Amino acid sequence: MAVDYLADGFRLVDSQVDIAKFAACLAFMDGLPSFSMYESYVCEVAARSSGPSLDVGCGLGYDVLRVARRMPKYTAFGIDLSDRFVNSARAQAESLDVANAKFQRMDAHHLEFPDGIFASSWIDRSLQHMAKPGRVASEMVRVTKKGGEIILAEPDWGIFFVGDRSVYADGVSEYFGGKFKNPDVGRRVVTLLESSGAEIIDLRGTH
């Protein structure tokens, strides 16, 4: 069922017999024009931050690999709770000979890094699955240096729309609104960052 695939499946990837459908989903989304805009933005932020970077909930590591290639002098880290995603990302980095891309299994609620080690950090579509998104945001602020940049890119299923906000979009909002752990986290990212001590917050939307 779709609810198990999207709302629950990505939280429980390692318990699945076959992760091919999850890999296919991530690959499909990675190729969408709107995601390409976001990916370019992540690379720009990492580049101007000039230092090591962190992708929280990195999945198969697409963004980590892009940043690592853009910034060969610095290490791009990716963490994920899924061993299978992390192992796949490591294999991909090795096959592409991207030595400065590093991946580790880790709980985003308890990042195993010292304070202020990263110049930039980001999370993309993962807070919607997290038990305590505020804790994750606080950890990202903690491990990012003062003056560094942090990106929280999350959906809001309550205002999901297609075209002119059709009845189909309303159905999607209603269906998934009660399925994800944090279906409206996209509208709360500013509050999460402010509560974690972040400053100079810029809010922007994508479509």
C-alpha cells in the first residue's frame, strides 16, 4: 500500500525484503526539475560555506556526492539510520572514486560529532519521518559552526497542491495528513530553527 511505502517504508527501510522501490523513488525525485533547483542551492550553500558539510538523512547520498565533487578540498558527510542506504552510498562513492564523500549510520537525534565541526548542514524530506524534529534541528545547529548555514527542506502535506489545487490534491492532503509522523513540518521549520538558537533565517518555497 502507498501508505506503507511512503509514510512508513522510508522509516523502516532495513526491515524491507527489497529496497529497490525505495531506491527507484529516490532516483526519480532526484531527477525532477524542482529538486534540481534545490540540489543546486545546496551545492551553492556548501561552496560559499567553505568547509566540511553534513547531509542528515542522506538516503543514497546523491547530494553528498554532488557537494563532494564541487568541494574536493573538504569532506562531505552523509548520515542515515539505514545501514542499507549507507552501504549503497559508500559503494557509489567508491565506484565514482569520490574519496571525500563519507557515509555513516547514525541517529539524527544524537549526532556523533563535536560542536561546530561543519560549515554547512542540511536535511531534506526526512524531518517528516522523525520522532522529534526539534531535537534533530537542535543537533544540526550544535554541530554547525557559528556563522555556518543550515537548510531544512521539508514538505507540508496539509497544503499539497497540483495545478489549481484540484480535488485530487485535497485527497492527497487528507490521505497522507494523518500518516506521516510530522505531516506539517514544512510550515514549522522556522520555529524549529529559532527554538534551536539559529539566526538570520530565510524562508523560501519550491514547487
